[in-house]
Amino acid sequence: MRVFKPAEIEAVATFGQRKMAPRVCIIDPKRHIRTFLAEALDELGFIASECAAASELPALLERQLPDLIVLGMPNDGVEAGNILKILVTKMFDGQVLLIGPRDSIIVNALRQLGEETGIAMLPPLTTPFSADGLRASVATLLPQKAPPSPPVDVAEALKAGWLELWYQQKIDVHTLAPRGAEALIRMRHPAWGVVPPASFVPDSKDPQFKRLSDFVVSRALEDWHYFVGQHGPVDISINLPIGFLEDPASVSRLCRQIPDHPAFGGLIVEIKGAEIIRNLDLAIDAAKRMRFHNIAISIDDLGVDWPSLSELKSFPFVEIKVDREYVTDCADNRLKQTVCRSILELADKVGARTVAKGVETRSDLVAAHEMGFDQAQGYLFGKPANAKKFARSALSRPVTVLE
């Protein structure tokens, strides 16, 4: 019987309502299959672990009790049978999902064996399967998308190593060629799974914000070196608050960390347009000073407040990113197009690059192209992914736009 620590009591109660992330153990002898399934289930909200063989399972079950076992089919089924026996011995009370060919004798025999020994067997997932098929198979286990309550403490997350940077590509609107990537902060919590920034990023006045910003800078530059080693250099942009620029020590530390590497094309620091507008003198001065250290500032999430920038005598910002609110579904919305075109005219006047955020459909992309954006970013080109997955998927194949 599992004994819960006091700190876990509330979490267990909440888990009964399926608000917390369920755990899954993927068992398959082939590493690439385990990796594929782990990433697919991770996107659905599971916390995934892996086993290559039955011999590894007892130790894993001692460390944690998964809610779901996903079991691929070895050639003869003997290994899978041993796995079921281990689950019975360990009194596993979760569910098992078998993956194998339709009408497979081995799959049917294993399902029958599992049911006879009291294991909750889900209907088998037949191969080949789609993402929708996998989702349907585990639908009863999918967690509700509720944020942690209370919010996760950033100091704890930093100490425990739960924070990650995920990357989303920027695409040349005219050629569909990759044009760098934006780093996005995420937390991989041991109970809540992947947690979005809104659930843990503190107010900019919080003392932990400085440590969080330092983490983003350091990890992004580490990942840049990783990308260079895997596929070549990638232009990276990071998100920082305007408060970061108010601390000379933080700015100086950032400048010292910039790689002295011939392939490094520079770092872009994205700061929200509303923050820049409220602190124009600070942002302009910082942009002028930082560009001598191969660092540029991008104005992020600009919208209807664009006129506040139209009369600037000095415009040292390299890029303007239009808020997704005015890009998504803009093809048939004249008001959104008016805002976009006004910002594009401003960018043309000051010589800044433009990025359309929130490009979700081909119609969005066509509209961005027709209006004259330089780059685009959004789910049409792929969801954000951790550094390893981003390097393996986004950087290793040409950009395609699905119908």
C-alpha cells in the first residue's frame, strides 16, 4: 500500500477529480517508439516514464504508481505476458492499454489474460494509429486543464530543476524558410505535469523574477550551443520584463554571457509593447547600449497602442511583433487588418522587421503574406517543443503547411 506524505494529501484529493496530471509508463523494447509515445502522451497532459523490458518494471513501480501502462507488442508476446504477471504481483490498480495489429492473436490473448487476472484492460489501440486515436483510447484518464492551486513557488521550481525552455519557430512569410525561434518558459511539475507560465511566473516586482530571468538567459544560450552541435546555428529570442533593464547588474551579466562564436547571429530580447510604451526612455537607452553587445530588443504583442511609438525620433528596436489578437482569423476581419496594416506602415517607416503572431490557419498565413509581414509564428508551423524535440523535429525537416 502506498503511504502518502502530508504534502501530498491535498494533491491526492484533487487528483480524484482528474485535475492533476495522470502518470503513464510506456513499455516497449524500441526506443524510438517509446520516445514517440512519451511525447504524444506528454502533449495530452500525462507525466510519462519508460521501460524497455519487464526486468525494469518492478523498480519503477516501487518509485511511483502509474495510472496507465501502455504496452507495445514484442514479437512473441512472452515478454508482455511477464509484464502482466508483474502487474498482478505488485497489485497494480491502474489501467493497461495494449498497442498492436488489428485482430492480432497475441493482443487478444494478452487482453483476455489481463482481464482474467483482474487488471483493467482498455480496448486495444490498433496500429497504425493517429493522434486522435490515441487521445480517444485514453480519454477517461485525461486531466482537466486546471492550474495548480496555490500557484507553484518559483524558488522551489528553480531548486528542483522543474523549469524548461520550449521553442517555437519563426517562419519567413514569403519563402517559408525558418527564421529562428522564440524561447518560452515552461514548468514540468512532478504532479501537475507541464504547467504554463500563467501558473508560476511571479509579478515583475517579486524578488524571484530576477532569478527566473537569469535562468531564461542562461538556458537559452546553453540551448543555442546544443542547436549548433545538432543542426547548426539558430537565431533565438527570449522574453524578459522591462524591469530586467532597470537593473544594471543584470544587463551587464547578460552582455557578458553572449557567446563569442563566429556562428552566433545575436540574441533578441522580446519585451511587451505595453511595458516599452510606459518606459520609453529606459527601453530606448537600453536598446542603444545593448546592440553593441550583439543584443537587440523586439517590441512584443503590439496592438492598438501602436500610435504611442509613431512619433519617436529614435527607434533602436529591431523588430515589432503584432499581438495574436489581431492576426488570428484576420483574413475576414477588416478591423484586425486595419491594426496590422497600421503597424506595418510604422515598421516600414522606422526600418523594423515585422512578425505576425498567432498564425493558426492557411488563411492567416495568406493574409499575413498579402499585408506584407516579414515573418510569421503560430501553430500552423508547429507547437512549441522542448529543446531536444525542437532540434529533432523542427530543425531537421523543411517547413510544410498542411491543408
